[in-house]
Amino acid sequence: MSADPTRPLPQWGYAEPPTAPRPQRPRRRRRRGPFALLITLIVIVVLLVVSDRVANAFTESQMASQVQSSLGLSAKPDVTIHGFPFWTQLAARDFKNVTITASNETASKAGTGDRALEISSLNATLDGLHIHGTSSATVDQFNATALITFQALKTVGGIPQGVTLTSDGGNQIKASLSLGPFSASAAAEITVSGTDQISVKVTDFGGLPTSALGNLSDFTFTIPKLPSGVAIQSVSVTQQGVLLTLTGHDTLLSKNS
């Protein structure tokens, strides 16, 4: 029997064998443990820092109220408690460094005629502040400066308005007075006369009558409500006014003082 020429020949030599499925590799599970722990630690640290700053701000406000009462200030000063972390200082009730700033303060019963004393600026540094109970604290080292403007000095001294006060170098004050065509200047010296007192005395009238200068010829005024252990150390005359330097050791700050 002859082969049919129109029938295709079987393609035995070209048949492709069936392919076996490739084995799938097991998926690796991501190790979330260390990453989750790191995130948790970061969150804890952030919360601790935030709570530390919140506690710091709250304590600064409370401390400002106590300082205001202790120093007899008319308003709460700005108080900054330095150092981090704060929680450790709060737990021990010991603060390494605290700064206090205030401006435009008025203190009554300052001296001559109980006139009010205006303090243009007050800057204090407290090193080693230790809290005792709820109404008192002690300070290892207290350092402060207080600026009294010439206008404030005239007010507390009852010096006539026509007298102009300016710096004359060191602890010297120049007092100038003009009366029509007549003008003259006197020289006054300002000194520390006590732990909380300042004295002003004319050393050269320069031809001016004593009555023209009022109390400037010789008067003393007091810095009221200085904390126990704090005293005026020095005084100098600047272009802005009279600058006092105050220091103290083992200073007591009492809320009821």
C-alpha cells in the first residue's frame, strides 16, 4: 500500500516534552521585631523630652511667683531654669543654674519721703538653688545687677525737674542747670553706704546755689526687700543711669518675706 503524498508526515523528532512546574521559593518573612523596638524607643524618648520641657515650664512659672513675692516685684519676672534633663533636678529639688530678668519694676518705701523707686532692669543669676518646703529656698551664690535711670534717681531723690543728670565717669554724676542765660554744672558722687543703701552727695556745686539742686546735695535711698544675705557690692554710673552690682552667699528666698 502506497503512502498518501498529501498526508503530512508525523513530526516525531520535534515534539517538545511537557515542562514541569518550577518549585516556588518560600517567601521570607520580614523581621519586624528590631524595627518595632526602635520605633517604640524613639516614641518613649520623645515623650520624655516633651514631658521634661512641660515640667520645666510649669516649674519656672511657679518659681517666678515665689521670686516676685520674695523680692517684692510688681509683676512676675522671667525665670529660666537651665540644665537637661530637668526631671532629675526637680526630683532632687536642687537646681544648678537659674536666671531671673525683670524690667520697669517699681518698689515702694525706697527711702527719702518713701518715694517709689523705679528699677529699669534687673538681671540675676542663681547658682545652686535648693527648694525647702513650699515657701522658701536657699541660693549658694546670688549675683545680680540693677539699673536705675537718671530720671528714676531724680524721682526718688526729689530733685527739681530743671536739673539734668548725666554720667561724669566712674561713680560721678554731672548735674546741669540752665536758668535763662545762666547755666552751670555741679558734680555729685554716688557711693554704697550700707548693705542696701546708696548715698548721693554733691562734691562741687560749680557756682550753683544749694537750693537749686534740692536733695541732690546730700541724700540716701534704700533698695527695698533685698533677700537675706544679699548686699550691694558696688555702684557705677553709665550713660543710662546708675548700675548696682549685688551679691550674696547662702541667700534665703522666702515667700513670706
